[in-house]
Amino acid sequence: MAELEARVAALEAKQADYQAVLAAVNALGENQREHAERLGQVENRLGRVEGRLGRVDAKLDDTNLRVRSIEETVAEVKDLLVRALDSR
């Protein structure tokens, strides 16, 4: 009878260990899901930031083209003024 009780106690201990491991695995899985969700949110935000940066970059390129055009026009006007003043 003592041997049977010892076996039962050992089985109960193994069952408790199994339940503890299962609880730890479940907690780890929940933690992993939370991290995956947060990572997904960060990736979504990063995608939006990259999109905005792309639009800003395009506007910057457009602005640079316009500034160059204005600079060229000013240089042409300056040349015309210099020629006009020299021809007097």
C-alpha cells in the first residue's frame, strides 16, 4: 500500500510539474502575441512615416527645381541689366 501511495504521490507531482510547465508555456505564448501585436503596430507606423518622408522628399526635389529655375531667371535678368547698363 505504501508503494502505491508513493506512486500516486509521484504521479501527482508529475501532474503538478506538467501543469506548471503548461501554464508557463501559455504565459509565454500570450507574451509573444502581445509583442507581435506591438511590433505590427510599430511596423504600420513606420510605414506611414516612410510614406510621409517620401512625399517630403518629392516636395523637396520639386522645391529645389523651382529654386534653380528662379536662380537661372535672376541670373538672366542680371545679365540683361548689365548689358543694358554697359550699352549706355
